[in-house]
Amino acid sequence: MDALMDTIAPRFARCEAARNAGAFVLGVLSSLETKNCWTMAELSGHATPDKLQHLLSRAKWDADDIRDDLRTMVVDAFAEPDAVLVIDETGDLKKGDKTVGVQRQYSGTAGRIENCQVAVYLSYASSKGHALIDRALYLPKSWTDDRARCADADVPDDVGFATKPELATTLIERALDAGVSARWVAGDEVYGADPDLRKMLHDRQVGYVLAVRRDTVVPTDGGSMRVDALAGMVSEAAWQTMSAGAGAKGDRLYSWAWLTTREDPGTGECSVLIRRNDDTGELAFYRCYSPHPVPLATLVRVAGRRWTVEECFQSSKGLTGLDQHQVRTWTSWHRWTILVMLAHAFLAVVTAAQRTREHPNPALIRLSVNEFRRLFIALVLTPLHAIGHRLLDWSVWRRKHQRRAQLCHQKRRSQPQ
């Protein structure tokens, strides 16, 4: 944590702002149930929330500089040649209509239309770990068409309307231009349906596995066809059972079918990947591109990595309060989110490092970000260091029983019905 604070300290014009940023990061890492400037100021011993509010609104520092530090930290920790950039959006429920970007709109988090704020996030995922590295706030046309309203919320004059795929394209290009090591991009149907995003990836020779709707039409040797019609033409022998990655309940096994399409990406290969849940019969469809020939297992692995961004949303909101902000302006939102993402990335990176240092113990479940945060709070943030050994004993006890429950569940799941 000291090294992380030393890294970002030069980004602030005054040492007071750097200290307040450190207090903010420790505040969102803490066990506070509600994380806002009031509760975190009280935790830090401040008489009022003025210092943290000044940090988010008026202090002189650029959130983009911290974003670059965050991205470097995550990529240095998790870099792999076949790493995946995962794009997705999430909604935060908010009241009123003064907070920047808030209106009644669909929230995937809530699964319905709500008064909320929506942002697009980019995560970096590899076999070593995953964390959020960039974000972009989505401004509906009701905001961008009302420049007076934007001015009240501190939105820059040059910020206009951009669709979610356009925001995603900007985030991906920014990461690639910064030299991020990633060969693949994954995303859901919102991004798989956008031809401009796919063309950008073709032009930059970056592979992708992007989900699409079942009524998506693709070119084939037999003419243009819907992807769900293609699924009906696949023989049973053509389906292959493969794991999309390990989950809490064991390997996520699905049957997969893979069909080449007749698109012309310039160089490389385009195809359609179909996933079937053999228990329910549910189908999912992906448009794929690879600059060079790859086996089916590679595309399945990339498709499975898409779910890491959901884990990032869950843990960054549940552990570090990504959605708990009470800020209203463009500047404050960008500063809040980047500091929270920095705190979450700290948990992800240090947890992964601790996993590599632990001696393999089949009796224990793998160390989780949640468990590491619990230990960090008790052993670092809490001054009662005398309870350290007792806490570690409880941690081992808890992970042992969680591992036993996991094995029992996997055994029960593998037995024939």
C-alpha cells in the first residue's frame, strides 16, 4: 500500500491532496458499510468531510494520470500474451436528475428501466487475475442536447453524445495505444452488434469473441443466414464439450459448435461460435475473429473470460463502494471511480501475488479477494494487532470448510441424476 501511494503521490500538486487520496483509498478498502465522504472522513479522524470533498471536486490533479498508473500496475501484474480486454457496462441506481448522466434508462444490473447512471468499463483479464483499468460515463441525449444542464454538471464543452459501443471503442483504442499486451477482446451483445467496433479490431489485428443476438444475420457459403438457423443445422457429432473456465461450482462445461463465415476482414478468419447448455438447451452465439488460425479451445477460453468483468463489478461495488458515490459533477465522478478502481486493483493484484506465495494446500479453498480484504482490514487497518494470530486461524478454518463444501458440491453435481 505504501508503494502504491508513493506511485500516485507525484500526480498531486500539493502533499495535502496526496494524503487525502491515501485516506480515501483506505476508506473505500475499510469495512464501512456505507462509503461516502462523511463516513470516510470520520474513519480518518477528520472533523468534517471538507478535505475529501475538496479532493474530488476542486483539488488540482488529473484523474487520467491515476488511470495510467492503475493500468500499468494491473498489466504489469497480470500480463500474458493471450490476455483479454473485456468490455461491459453497469448501472448505478440514483435519485433525482441533477447527478451527471442520470435519467430513467435500462440498467442491466437491475434488469429493468430505472433512474440510474450508466458507465462503460474496460477490464484486463488473464490466467493470473483480472481488474478494471478504464471507464467512460455514458451521457444520454437528454443530457448532451441540453448544454446548460451539462455546464451545471461540469461536463466539458467538447463532450457530445456517444453510444456505448463508441465509448467501448475509445477505451480499447486507448489501452492498445498505451501498449497494453492483449490479443483478444470480449464483450456482450451490445458490442457484438456494432460493425465499427469490429472493423477497428480487424484493422488493428486484435482478435475478438463478441456475443450477438440469436437473430443476427451472417454471410455463409449458402448465403446470409441467422445464427440460430445455423445452430439448427449443426449435427450432434459436431458439438464438442469444453470448459469455459473454472467457476465456484467447478468447471463451467458446455457444448460448443464452430462454423466459418464468409466475411472479408482483410486478413484473418471470421466465424460463429455457438454455446449450448446441455442441461437447459439454452443457446448463446458469438461472432469471432482471429488474425491467425486458432483452435476452438482458444475461442472458448476467450468467451469464458468475459465473465471476469462481472466479478469485477460485483467485488468493486461490494468491497470498495464503486456505486456508493454521492457526487454530482463530471470531474467528481471521474475522480471517485478511478480511486475506487485503484483500491480494487490493489486487492486483486496483491491477492494474486499472495496466491503464488502460498504453499499448495488441497485442504484450503483458493485465497479470494474478499478473504484477503478481511485480513487486510484486521491486520493493517485495525490497530488491534494482538488479534492477528487468532484472525489467521479463523481464516484458515473458514477456507478449509469452504473447500470441503466446494468438493461436496462438485461431487454431487458430477453424479448422474
